[in-house]
Amino acid sequence: MRRQIVAGNWKMNKTYPEALALVNELATDLQNNPVSNVEVIVAPPFPYLAALSDKKGDAIQLSAQNCHQKDSGAFTGEVSATMLASVGCEYVILGHSERRQYFQEDSMLLEQKLKAALAAGLKPIFCCGESLEQREQEIHFDFVAQQLKDGLFHLSNEEFDKVIIAYEPIWAIGTGRTASSEQAQEMHEFIREQVSRAYDAEAALKTPILYGGSCNAQNAKELFACKDVDGGLIGGAALKSADFLTIIRSFQ
Ligand code: 3PY
């Protein structure tokens, strides 16, 4: 059976006391009612990572939302993968559509960031997904295949082994619109097929593919019931402990 994962992408939200309170609520609940079949990851803003690494407990793993492609140097305002690993971070989200859109991150840059993350011992959560326009033009499969080919499939088998893929249709991010379970399953199956072609059937079978894009406490169960959906990368609903815990417990 594949790993089942629920990761919360907090984006640029919460003050430090609010972040502490949220992690505390999650940790307490997961300690009182452990979930054995789901890996739980939270991705808070950079300033909170070191402290949360001490306070999160064993049931929660920590992710960053981004990293720089270089290891150190004169890059004012940036944070390297090595720094993240040194404060106990285990994952890093790369290629989120907001980074691609607002910070012009392209596949060439993502290739460097992936290498830097892996070299530092971080496991990448690599995001892909099409815009509404691309879906309406019916080029969404080609577009996602290209994103994977250019941004991800340059990794060696050994490197790729560490990767989680997140499919996040841009038209479903922060819009309240969610892909239907059929649309999600269809794309996840397609992504798995691309992994099989680029690597092998075993890699395809093993790679966790998460759904992201307005996944919430109401729709998670239906989405997670899809054969090729191995969990979610959760935006807004990860900011409230009750919702996030419901999503964590949405696997059947
Ligand atoms: C969303 O659901 O809004 C996300 O972007 C998760 O990363």
C-alpha cells in the first residue's frame, strides 16, 4: 500500500503565537487519537520552523514552503535548503503555482531548487497543475506532462524516490472551486503513467500523489477515496485545527 499523506500549506498566514497554538492543538489531538495510516506534514512560514521543530511532537513532520537554489552566499532575504534541514525541516514544497506565478519560478530554476533540496537531505513536495484556460483548451494533460518532464524527471531514480508529487489545478486554488473526484482521479492516473514512463512501474506504484486546490473537510473523503489520490496538500483548511484534523481522518 502507498503512503497516505496530508500536508498543510499555511502560505503567508498566522502570527507566531497563532502558529504555536495551531501546532499544539494538532499535536495534542494526534497524541490522544493517533492515526497510524497517515503521515501529517505542516508547512508554516520560515520564521516559525525552528521553534515548531521542537514543539511539534513525533506525529507531525515539518516542511518549508520554498528554498533558494544556492547553499549559502550573498542572496539577501533568501533561505537555503541546508538552513532548513539544520532546523529540523524534512520537506520542502517546490513549484507551487503561486511561486511560479508571482515569483516567476520556471522549470529551470525548479531543477536547481530540487537538486539543492535533495543535496541538503530535504524531501521535495513537487507541485504541478494547469490553469483554467489550459483546461478549457483541453491541453491540461500535455501541460502537466511537460511540467513534470522539465521540472522533475531530470532526477535520478534514487533522487526521485524521495519525491512527493502534488497535483494542484490552478483554477481550484483559493477559488473555492475543487476538481471533481473524477477530474482528480483522471489526472492522478495520468501523472502516475508519466512516472512509469520516465522511471519504471515500481516508481509509479510507490510515488505518493497528493491533490491540492480547495481540498477541505467536506470534500476530502470523496477525493481521498480515488484510487490514485494518496492524500492532499491543503491550503485554507489547514489553518483551522478542527478542519485539518477532519481531513487527516478522511481516509477510509
Ligand atoms: C490550496 O489549496 O489553496 C493550495 O494552494 C494548497 O497548496
